[in-house]
Amino acid sequence: MSKIVSLVNEWDAFEQKNPGAEIADFCRYYLINEKQQDEAIMVKGAKPPNDHSLLMKTIGFITYAFDVYYKAAMSQTRLPFPEAFYFLNTLRFVGEVKKTDLITHTMVEYTTGIDSIAKLVKAGLISERQHDTDKRAKLLKLTADGEELLFSCYPYIGKATEMIFGGLDKDTVKLCISILSRVEVKHTALSMAVRHMGFEEMYAKVMAEQ
């Protein structure tokens, strides 16, 4: 098989697995794949039984490491607790929302969300008022103090992120974003929709969307 035919076949396989991907995405993938064929990718602990499990284990270790760096970074701020950043940052971009909507956006358990919101209201970082039409609901909004504190946190969150990905070149980062962003968008919505189901029902629902 000629090199041109082989390259075209690889592009076709990549495009089928990654609908909407651009040629630039394929080029980054191809170059990285060629490089990694000569490298042993080591993952702490026993090697998972398949590539899906290996990818999930890799993401899990990265997430754990980032959580360590993130909490250390947030300890340098005036946040009442580390996860407060996510609540404040969400409110900055979504505006005034119901408590339940804020909890959904931050992807935390309901009781955890309610407790966190109460702490942020008490600290004067979030304001709340009665909903105009729904008397059972309250609307939350970022206060001026909350916004000021949030902006002071951005340099620290940036440093924590740099600690994880600072050693990767821009093309590798862009390729990771291109591939994983579709997984993120899909499962952010799906996980919220199925989180109260039993596992087998959850599995059937999620797999039906594959």
C-alpha cells in the first residue's frame, strides 16, 4: 500500500470517529500518534483491561492531581471554602438563577449545593431574593464583593491549570480539546438527566445515546 493511500485511509478512519473534525485536528493526531508509537506510556498501577479504561484512569489521575493543586491555590484566596470558586464563577456567566439551577450548573449533590449557597450568602458573596412569580423559589446573584473576590482567584486557578498542562505543546492541547469537548458536552447533560436512576437503567439510557 502506498503512503498516500495509507494516509487517506487513516484520515477516513479519524473522520468517522470524530465527526466535524478539521484537517488540522487530524494532522495533530497523526503526528502525536506517530511519536507515541516509539514511547511507552506508563500509568501508575496495574494496566487497565482496555483502552477505554486506560483513558478513564488517565483522566482520573489528572483530575485528582488538579484537585490537589486547585485546593492549595484556593487556600491563598479569601474564599470561605475551595469549591466556592465554581459557584461564583458560574453566577458570573449565567447571571441571576434559581438555587436548583445553580446547583445543576455546578454539578454537585443537592444538599451540598444548598449548604454551600448558604455559606456564600452569609459571607455576602451571593445575594438572594424572592422569585417574582414562583414564591417557593429564590433567585441568586453574584454581589460586587463576590465578583471582586472571584477576579482575585483567576490568577491562582490559572497557575493550577498550568501546573497540569504547562508541559504540553499547543497543538497537543488543541487536539485534546477537539476530541474531548464533544464527550464533555454530551455527558454533562446526560449525567444530570440520569443521576437519580438505578445503574442498569442509567446504563441503558446512556448507551442508547452513543
